[in-house]
Amino acid sequence: MANMTLLGAVNDAMATEMRNDDRVVVFGEDVGKKGGVFGATVGLQDEFGTDRCFDTPLSECGIIGTGIGMAVYGMRPVAEIQFLDFIYPAFDQIVSEAAKMRYRSGGEYTCPMVIRSPYGGGIRGGHYHSQSSEAYFCHTPGLKVVIPSTPADAKGLLIASIRDEDPVMFLEPKRIYRTVKGEVPEGEHVVPLSKGRVVREGTDCTVVAYGAMVHICEQAAEQAAKQGRNLEIVDPRTLVPLDEDIILSSVKKTGRCVVVYEAPKTCGYGAEIAALIAEQVIEYLEGPVVRVAGFDTPFPYALENLYMPDVRRILEGVQRTFTW
Amino acid sequence: MTSEVLTILEKDGKVQKGKDPNLSDDRLRLLFATMVKARILDERGLTLQRQGRIGFYLQALGQEASHVGSAAPMLDSDWFFPAYRQPGIPLLRGAELDQIVCEWFGHQGDPSKGRQMPVHYSLRSINFVSISSPIGTQISQAAGAAMAAKIRKEDTVFMTYFGDGGTSSNDFHAGLNFAAVYKAPVVFICENNQWAISVPASRQTGSETMAQKAVAYGMPGIRVDGNDVLAVYRVCQEAVDRARKGEGPTMVETVTYRMGSHSSSDDASRYRDEEEYERWKQRDPIVRFQEYLARRKLWTAEWQAELEQEFKDQLNAAIKRAEAAGKPELGSMFDDVYLKPSAQLLAQRTQLQSLGGAADEEIGEFPL
Ligand SMILES: Cc1ncc(C[n+]2csc(CCOP(=O)(O)OP(=O)(O)O)c2C)c(N)n1
Ligand SMILES: [Mg+2]
């Protein structure tokens, strides 16, 4: 075990897989000598050389398009998009190409690539360095969508993503890159995709959260506990394909659910969780399923702290599952 | 086609024969003063960031001639689709200092209402369209605005800026292609400062120059010494004239150097040589221009000192006012999503207002 930041664990996962498998290549803007704007790829070019870790021209479309070509040809590309906010020039390549390669070729061609990208708010980054656009990708059949919330999960899930036979969007909550530390197994460590994690057991209300929000929910749960309310926090870790059982069995136990996410509320991932619960376990519910999310505005700069779900908004959401 | 770089200012303020654009004394002084002010603005901006008073800053250090010289031939009625590294343009065109500084703080008084990170100005009063972070997006937009002016038979000229990195964007291709097809009145300024964060310009293209790309699209591509304000001015005056006369777009590559780090979040010493910096420092655009002006007896040290002091005083006063202005009120978050807020937005605003909360509570620092 080693004590690491989430960022360090992401780095460790890539280094581990690059040692294991020479088909793995890492590329993107500033990932070489600089080691990435956040430092996620530090040391990789030194260790593996410029054929396996390299800077690209400033073109997300080019990064993903060439990545798909490499994957189709038999490599294991890990492409970094510097911020998720800058991924849109590559949207066509991701949703029309990477996501559909297997299906449209009847399985003849596949696209086992990982697209890593820091996402989410809380770093004073304004519109274009803060957005949470996971829902666009969750809505695209053929893509898997993974979001870690701890260093150990970051490593295990990234290794699983690199080994996966399908394209994976691996979204990294940049707000907690350096603030969250934890024990991470050294060397080989795989956390299977599509398996959620109960972060904290409780009996009174289920809180579903992923990424940086898991930690805010833990703070909320501490506070709720002082008031005699036990929240159960469930982190799905893989948004698509979802571990439905872990959520449904928790809601069956507690009878209540709040979904917390940073993205704009409308048509966000929380809507999917709410619909799932309504479809499958409505008879267990003792109150409405509540979404605590970003507002339906572009991500604001100066008022960021009011935009992001915080402890008091989460607790207020929990309260609404009791009194309605 | 040539990879030659047009230079006018030579050593010790001498000019190449027959190439001086012969600007009036007032005009020359205005250009110099604007470049000096832009540098002071940048120094203050970075200092405020280092002091933790604003969240981010990004300088144009070393690129003052490139953007001030190119913008100067534009008329007040002409339009800009800028990138984030042209602070001298608002100064040249007389934007209010308070608006600029309030934007840094995201405080009331910022025309864009604290919605964007520092240096992403929106200044409609000077036809300076809202700056976006995603690289290159403004390039095709400028082409489109120019197409519109042409359709409406108006003689407005459009100028857009992007870096060496920006030439790799999808919008570089789309923008130059459309502009050339429709002969749109737009001037594309590629400020080739040799770096896109840590990636050298040689990693952006296999072409020998950026300017030569223009030729393939069907427009002139001109390389100019970006640290030579007279050369930049001259080339851009010609490009603006061509556009206004209906002769179509031009791309200008200003060959310059980013003398600072990419931004307050970057440390250039981690990926580039000090030696390269030292070489470019010899070609500091302000020093070169000052030598020229001194030669023509248009510059004295006292004049510059006075101008600097006056601007610093104005800036300090503006910073004081901006810092005290405070953040936009909480409900303003829901304005300007649409012309009229939707029912959902109104409900969300009511919900947030009922919870209250401190708008000035900080939750973090921009770490990059
Ligand atoms: C589409 C997109 N990808 C990545 C980024 C992150 N980024 C910000 S500035 C920059 C480098 C830009 O270099 P260049 O175009 O040469 O302009 P310069 O900063 O040198 O003025 C990068 C990669 C971005 N803003 N937009
Ligand atoms: Mg550049």
C-alpha cells in the first residue's frame, strides 16, 4: 500500500499498465515534458519514451480521431483531454465513431480506448474549466462512463478501463485531485467496472453521489448523524453500465433517496437514478426522490460556491424526502 | 510564397529604407503609450493573482507590438473577435479601466457580470466580442460576422486573433475556408508566440510557416516580425484596406514570443530554456519601439515615467473601486440564460434565495 492523492493514483495506474502492456500509449496536449497541466502524466515520457507518451497538436478532434485509429489497429490508447470543457471538437469522433465502431461493423472492429479528462467545478475555473457533462456521454450507447472518487478506486478503475474491450470515458474529479488522499495497493490493482460501492452505511435515507460530490455528501452525513439521521451513501463509480442492484437494495432498506450531482439539474444523471427507482422499487418509497444538483445555468465564475451543491443544500434535500 | 519575415525596425531604432509607414507623431506616441500601459496592466494583474486577490491571470508580455500594432489600423466601427492575450486592444480603443478590472475580480461593474474567469472580457462598447476559453472558436465566428457585413453591404472590417496552437483547431480550417470562399472582409491574426502552453510551435504543424497555410485556403498569408510594431502596423493596414475594398481576407502571422509563462497557473521554466528567453528579450518590442521614437525625438525618459505614473494611479484607483464593489447578487446567476428566465430557473432562483448563503465564500483556488 502507498498513500497517494487521486492524481497520483491516476498516474500510477497509467505507469502500471504501460509497464504491463506495450500496446498502451498516452497522449494529449502538454502530457509529455510538462507531464500534463495537472501533473497526471508526470514521469511517463521519461520512463517510456516519446513513442509511448507524447504531446499532440492542439486538436481534440485529432487526439480522439487518431486514438480511434490506433485502437482499431490494435493499440490501447489512453488519450487525455485537458479539460472536459474542451472535448466538444471531438464529440463527433466520440459519439459517432468510437461509440459505434463495434456495433456498426458487427463486431469486426472495436475501439478499446480510454478518454481521460478532468471535469467538475470547485476550482475557480469559470465556465470552461468546471463543467460536468457526463450526461452527454451516458446518453450514448457504446460508451462506458467511469468516475472515481477515491485514490484506490481511481487506480483500480483506470486499469480496468484500459483493459476493457470498449471505449471508456474516464472522468476525473479535478477538485479532489490533490485534496483527497488514501491508501492505494501497489502494482496490480483492478476495480471491476459496473460495481458500485457503499461509502457509508445508514438506515434513514440513501444518498447517491459520484466524483467530488461523494466527499461533500460524507460531510453532510456527519452533520446529519449529529441530528440523529443516518444517511447511506452509495457511489456507483461506473455510471454506464450502472450497478442497479446496489442502489435499489439501498433504497429498499431506507425508503428514501437523494441524488447529488454537480451538473445542471435538468436531464442530468440524477434523472436516470430517479427514474430507475420509480420503475423498480416505488412501493418501498416513503418520500419523493430528490435531486440536489447544479442549477440550469451555465457554470458561473463569481458565484461558483452557490452553484455547487453543498452540505446545506444536501441536508435540505434530505429533509424534503421526509417532509413533503 | 516566402517564409521571409517583414521587419522594419532595425538595431538602435533605425528603420529599413522606404518601409516606414510614416505614422503621425501623435499616432506613434499613442501606440507606444498603449504598449507600455498593456505591460503595466499585465504586471498588476499577475501581482493581484499572486497576492490571492484575483483567481487567475494571463499576460501578453512580449506580444504588445503584435496585438497593438495589428489592432491600430481598425476603425472604431470595426469589430474584434479576440482571443485571451490582447489586453492592449481595450486600452487602445478606450475601454473603461473599471470594466476591465471589475472583470478580474468578477465583481459588480464587470459588463459580463462575474460570469467568466479573469481576462475573458466582453466589451460591446468597443466592438470587442466576448472572449471564450475553447481555442479557435472565434475564428469561424469572425468569418461569419464578416460574411454578414458583406451581405448587408456594410464596410465593417473584422479582425480575429489566435495563437500558433489555434491553427490546429477545427475552427481555423473552417474559418479560413469560409472567409476565402465568400471573400469575407476579415483579417486573421495568428500570433505565433512559439508556444502553446508547453508544446512548441514545431509540434503544431509540419509546415514551415503558419502563414503559408493561408495560401492553400486562397488568401494572402504574410509573415511579419511581431515584435516590430511598425511592421505589424503596416502589414495590417494593408490587410484591413484590402478587406474594406472587398478584396477578401488576409492572414497575418506575427512572429513573436511569449516572454512569460502561459498563465498564472503555469511555470515555463519546467519545459523551456532560459537561453531562448534571453535571445527574445533582446528583441523586446517596447524597447525597440522606444529606440525608434528616441531617434525621432518623440520619446524622453520623463515622458514615459509620467505616462507610467499616471496610468498606475488610474489603475490603482480602479482596483480599489473594483475590489470594494463586491460580487454580483446571488439571484443574478439566473439572468441571461435566456432573454426571460424559464419557469424552472425562476423556481431554482427562489429556492436558492430562500436558502441564502454567502456569495463571497471561497471554495478553492484555480490550481492550473
Ligand atoms: C479546445 C481547447 N483545448 C485546450 C485548451 C487548453 N489550452 C488553453 S490555452 C492552450 C494553448 C494555446 O496556445 P496558442 O493557441 O498558441 O495560444 P497562446 O496561449 O500561446 O497565446 C491550451 C492547450 C483550450 N483552451 N481549448
Ligand atoms: Mg502560442
